[in-house]
Amino acid sequence: MRILYLGDIVGRPGRLAVKKHLPGIREAEAVDMVLANAENASGGLGLTAEGAGELFASGLDGLSSGNHIWKYRDIPSYMQREPRLLRPANYPPDVPGRGMVVLRRPGLPPVALLNLMGRTYMQAIDCPFRTADALLAELDAEHPDVKIRIIDFHAEATSEKAGLGWHLDGRVSAVLGTHTHVQTNDARLLRKGTAFLSDLGMCGPVDSCLGMSIEPILRKFLTASPERFEVADGPVALTGALLDIEDTTGRALSIRAWRFNV
């Protein structure tokens, strides 16, 4: 099975680029399933129910998120209705939404999508390592047929991302980092067959600071004064990872960092 996982979709430019180019990308890359992180897809920070619906209508099969998912008030109730939109599983158990979903499409093996968030330099939430163990135990008990298991680890520290990759090596198909919006150069297969990449990057404006307009961010760095950030204009690139995974075992066969210039 071939899966394309897109990095953080940033604002309207990212959404429109995905909508316009995803059908052609699916065909050109012979992709069976496309996943993405969407926590910044509305206004560059957060996700609205309308924005999520637009992304699903564009052909995305599942959406993960992170710490910015709660900005818009319509998202908690939307997540209750739409299981394909995830929030990190290691939020406290009474938080709306879910952190794992099994995606089933006709003619394809089922895929478990899991969403976790790091704790280093981020919020003090439950342990992502122990939460991953619990989710995998749940999959083994309730969905033993699901061998392909993909994790979006939304985290700041590369050491924490690498640590989770090694912790889960051989137990999941891929551990893919998001959050920093900068695609890393460390795509590899770990020793026991798990694909790993520290960060998928982003789908958004190239001439920007992480997808946002340059000038306000420079003023903030130079003056330490509050600034209103806005999504940048100009050329857009889509980045992520392309994975080939063995259907019956869930073992990753290959991973490569992927980029498409719009």
C-alpha cells in the first residue's frame, strides 16, 4: 500500500493548493491513501468545521492535528460527528474527540491513524509513549486485522520524536513528526521496519516564516512587541512523506521525503 502523508496545511493557500493538485498527485504517485495534519488550515492557526469539510471533500482520507486544534468553537462538536478528524490522544480522557481511527476503504487494507503530541517545550499533558502503548494494545485486542499503523507525532523536540520512533520500532508502520513546519532530511527505515521522519514540513507559502507573512515576525523579533500574524502570499509548496507499506504485515518497505512545488 502506498500512503502520502502531508505536513501541516497552512491557511487558505495550503487548502486551495491541496484541493487543486491532489487529484493529479494521486494519479502521478499511484497513491492509495492521503493523510494530512490540518491544525493550521484555517487562517494559519486552528481549523474550522467548514475548513475540515473542504479538506475531506478535496480527497483527504484522514486528518490529524495538534495543540492549535481548539481555536474555533465549532471543532469539538464537529470532531464528535467526524471520526476521521483526530486530536492528540494523550489529552485528558474527557476532552472531546478521539486520538485514533481505523480507516477502511473498499479494496484496500485497513489503516489505523494515531495522533499524539509531545511534551518537551509544549503543554504538560499525558505521556505520549505510554499512550501509544495503550492505543496499540487496544488495536491488538479490538482490531487484530489492522496491521498498517501510522502515527502523527506533533512535537517540538527532535529528540522526543526520535525517541518515540525507537520506542515503537517494529510495532507501527510509521512515526511521522509534525509541528515545526520545516521538512527534515532524516527519512529512514528503523531497524525493525518502522518508517521515520522527524518532520513532514508544511503545505503553504514558500516565502514566509513557517507559512506566515515575514514582516510582522521580523518586527516581533527586532522589537519584542506584539504583532498580528497573517498567512503569507506567493508561491506554495506541498511537502510530506511517501510511504510504501506491506499490506499483510504493516512493515514499511520505503519512505522518502516528498515535495511538490505549485
